[in-house]
Amino acid sequence: MNVRQSVADGLAKMERPLPLSTLGTRLRKAGIGLKNDELRRVLDGLVRDGVAFEHPIARVGSNASPCYWHRSAAEYVRASLEEALPRQVEWSLPQLRRLVPKAYHDMLEEQVGELLAARRLFEAPSRGKTRKVRTTPPRPSEALTAAQVKSLRGVLARLNELRRPALRLEELV
């Protein structure tokens, strides 16, 4: 097997995008003996051929380098969301941002927008300053304040005196 294919296979085994130096260390531990300069040349070729993808720089500093992975940055963000979303029903945007490094936050917000448009995520009723999304559609009654619910219950009680079968708030809203 040639070095190029070995690097591509090693990259495909990585669980997330990695900076050049970390990727180089992991590949050397796996028996692929390349110095980082040689690895960068191989990765540049793989990126040109669409086998590997260059990701945003994940850290700051003079020695910061791009990250590489076998899938695009958008696919990485989408996969991170799809893995995490089933774990709970309601998410705040800061919680979602913690799923990926800061360099991916713009892509994450774009993916959330696409999921909202596709009705795979739903806006949660506002209960404060933080915007939240849900994996299930909110019930209409969740958007009502306590005072509104109390008022509706009073109206329903009067209506139900005249009506059979009795109407419940959940059926009304």
C-alpha cells in the first residue's frame, strides 16, 4: 500500500478533524512514518483530489495549523448535530455551540437554520433571553403565560357548565 493511500485510510479512521501535528503523531503511532512537512504535501494532494478536506484552524497561536478529515466541515457539523440532538428534547444555542470547536460556529448556526427550515428542529417558545430549539414541535399551550392559562381555564369552566362532553384546555389550544 502506498503512503498516500495509508494516509487517506488513517484519516478515515479519525473520529473528528485533527490539526496537522496531532494527525502526524497519530499516523506515526499507527506505523506511517512521515514528518509533518511530508504529511502536509500528501494531505494537500488528497485535498486537491477531494479525498480529504481542510477544516478551519481550531486553535490560536503561531504554530496553529489547519485541521484535516475525510469529510467536509459542513458534514462534520451535521454529524455532530445528528449525534447529539436525540439526547435531549430542548437545546439552547450555547449548548449547541459547545458541540463543535469555535471555528465551526457559523456553520453550526447555518445547519440549525437548515434543520429548522426542513422542520427537523423547531423553535421553542421564548422563556427568557436565550433562543432555544426543540427536536419535537412545541404544543401550542406552551406559548401561553400562566395568566393566560388561568384566564382560559376560567372561560372553559363557564363553557363546560353549558356543554357536554366537557372541553379540555389541551383540546382548545
